[in-house]
Amino acid sequence: MRTEVVKKIQVYGEMHRLIPVLAHNLNYRITEIPVEHHRRRYGKSKYGMERFTRGAMDVLTMWFLTKYRHAPGHFFGKLGVLQKLFGLIILIAGIYVWRTTHPAVGAALFTAGLILASTGAITICIGLFAELMLRHFVRIDPALYVAEDSAQDAP
């Protein structure tokens, strides 16, 4: 790996597993070099479910940061709208069941729907807050928001 790549990549936690992805995100060329693997002669592997789980969380984090780095509100907005939609459906079903057949089941569904719809609103607010933090702490080039045609129309 080149020194300039190492200096530009910010590795934290256990993200060392994803150095090729981080380098690719910085537009560096990635190449695989074949190596010869040997069987373990001593000891036993420490690779277990806990390490697999941490690696999976790192991959999930990298996916989120790669896809929603410049628009976290899109992720939280979609998630929040889905939560609110399912919450409202469960809420309406709860009212129906409460009024028609089983008041106890209806009350439980109503409560679950209310909680889900409320957490959906909170999730949307988290997305808006993330967008606010991004715009406040990260300098974004204003030229990204200027349409190319408007520059030609100017006198």
C-alpha cells in the first residue's frame, strides 16, 4: 500500500478489515495480489461469532457511510416514513379490533401502533438533525448546487 493512501485513510475501531473499501472510496485503484496460505500448525483460531458480528457491524457501518454520507436524512426519512405507515396501519387495526371483537387485543394493537408511529416521527427528526449537523460541520462546495444551464443563461 502506498504511503499517501495510508495517510489519507481514517481507520478507527476495527475498520482495518475494510481498508480496500476506504481506499476505493477515495478513488484509489485496488488490486489483489495472490498469496500462498499455509495451514495452522500451532494453537487454534480465535475467530468466533463475536468477531464475525463485529465485522458484520463494520460492513453495515461502511455501507451506511458510503451510501448516505452526504444525505443521512434520506435514510432516516425513508425508515421513519415506513415506521409511521406501519404504525398507523396497526393503530387503525387496533381501533377496529377494540370496537368489534377483543377490547384487550385491540388496546394492545392500538398502543403498539401509537408507539411505532411516534418512533417514526422521532426517526424522521433524527434524519433532519443529521442533515443539520452535516450542513453545519462539513463544508460543501456551493457549486454542487448550481445548475449548469443557469450559468449559461446569466448575462
